[in-house]
Amino acid sequence: MSDVVVSPGFEKPEERLLLSLARPTVPVEDGPALRELLASHPRFDWAFFHDQAIRHRVTSIVARNIEIHGLPYPSAALRESFRANWIYNRQRNNALCEEADQILAGLHGAGIRPMVRKGQYLARALYPEPGLRPMSDLDLMVRENDIGAISSILRELGYAQGRVAPSLRTMQPLTRFDEIYWKMNASSQPPFVRLTSDQFVQAFVVDLRQGILEPASNRSVDVSEWFDRAVLVDPRLGMYAPGVEDFLIDICVHLHREATTLTAIEGRKDLWLLRFIDMLLLFGQEQLSPNSLAARTLHYGVAAEVGYALALFTQLYEHPGAAETLRALPAVSAEFLNQYGALDGEPAQWSADFRTRLFDNYRFLEPTATAKLVP
């Protein structure tokens, strides 16, 4: 990824350094410029830098790159904090991967072939090491007619549908209203959860999704072709992942949904630098064809969502594949890029642009409407 550079326009040295070090691979030749950036800013705000790394879920990647390039920390305490997060994510991901392997093996044995989405595949296959990419749950794309069988297997493995209580010690079962509301407002199933005594995890969560667009969009995407194009990742487990273009479409649609829905904004997970790093890695795959990505995006009718994600991505990183794909899609207006709440039926415009919002810890206070979609 030596052809990837941070886009100009970020004035704060803390923001420029974070964007640079969040890249999974930072070229050796970038080292002197990064050291000069720190040396030329004696008032560099390490507290802000650390806080933003945590909020954007890139602390482990940043810690690894700081170590590789020998950049100086201002204190041993800060170095220990970055490294502790890196080690924690490594241990947590190991436990999550072991659990995922057990589930996938059970599904494979039953002749069921889901596709692994998001972190579980990305952390293992694309990041320099699995512990660099934080994971929350096991995300699976499933055929609708397999949901019943998958649900039965998960229950046999000790899972139940519901939410984890704030104490992380008990489960809160779904009410009948919750179940009906979920079916009407989501293209996924209510989460399957299994509590565990593992100190790094506490609760295993499985998310089953049968579509990439929510019912509120009044559109749907037939992903049956995705299963035909799926790539076998691990024959032992029968682990499949979407082809790279399909994977990127899924990632982009998810990014748009999280960045614009009130539930995600209220939960302070609307804008994570981590999601753009996922895109960066997928664009780095040799088998990716920008022309095919653009053609499939248009075919599935998700040019607005993919264009949104790419337009924001290109404000962070300059990448030829992303730029080529974006040029092949209909132009995305500034109004659309600043819109949120449309899927909730409460469309509104942000008062600040994307680059300003990205590092604003209090942007969640701006919306006045109440979230209507399930998390």
C-alpha cells in the first residue's frame, strides 16, 4: 500500500499523525517525515491523540506502527497504555476466532454455507496480524431459508436471542414487541448471545444478516449471486467470504448506514476511522477491479450508499482504485454527504463538514430527533 497517502486538508498535527499511523502498513520511507512532524510540534497533544485512537478503534494498529518506526512516546505510561490495548485486542480476538471456528464447523457439518462478513474475515485475512483489528461479534451473511436451521444450531451451542444487560452478567430476553419491531425494521435477525467467563470477551455475539439494505430504504438487494461468487477461505471450517467487490459493497453500505442513522450517532459509533481502514485494505487486493465494483454497484442500485462511502474515504486517503471507482459512479452531492436521519424518517443536515465531524467528540449532541431503527 505504498501508493496510499493521507489526503491534505487536516491542519492539526494530531489528526495527520493518526491518519498516517492508522494505515495497516506504513512505508519505511514515511518514518523521517513522521518523526519530523512530532519534533516540529513540541506541544503535540498526546492526550487528544490517544483519545481519538481509542474512539476510532485504531489503537492497536497505531501502537504497532509507532513501535515499528521507533517514534518516541512522551512517557512510559502512554506507551504502556497503547501496548496494553494491542495485547488486549490480540487476546480477545483469539477467543472470538476460536468461538467462530466452532460455530462455522457446526454449520459446515450441517451442510450450511454462510459468508463471513466484516471483522472476522478482515482481521484474519487482510490485517498484518489478527490482533490489530478489533472485533465485536461474528457477522454472517446467510440465505433466508437457512435462518431456521442456523438458529437451531446456535441454540444447541448455548446461544439465545436477546441483549446483554449493562452489568454484562445476565441476558435480557427480547419482548414480543422487540421481535416484531426487529422484523419490520431490519434485514438482520435479533442478535444471538452466549455469556462466557472469558475475561477478554464476557459475551459472544452472532449477527445473522440476510440483506444489506434496511426495509426503511424501500429497496432490497438480491445477494444470492454473492453466494455463488463466494471465496473459500478455510476448507477445514467451510469458511467462505464474499468476493472482494461484493465485500466492498457490503462494507460501504454498512458505513453509510452507521454514519447516518440516529441509533449509531447516539451510540457514538457513526464515524470510525477503522471502517475506512477496512476499505483501504480491500482496495489493496490485487483481484479487485474498480470497473467491476462500479458496475455491480450500479447493478444493485446502491450507487448512493457506495458513492457516499467512497467520497468520505477520498477525503482521508488518496488511492487510485477508490478514485477510479468514484469517477465511474453518479456524483454525490454535498447535501447528501452532510445528511443524516433519512432512514429514521427524520432527515437533517449536519452543521459541520465531514472532516470537522470526524474528530468532534460531541457531534452526537447535535441531532434532536429520536432514533427509530434497531441498533
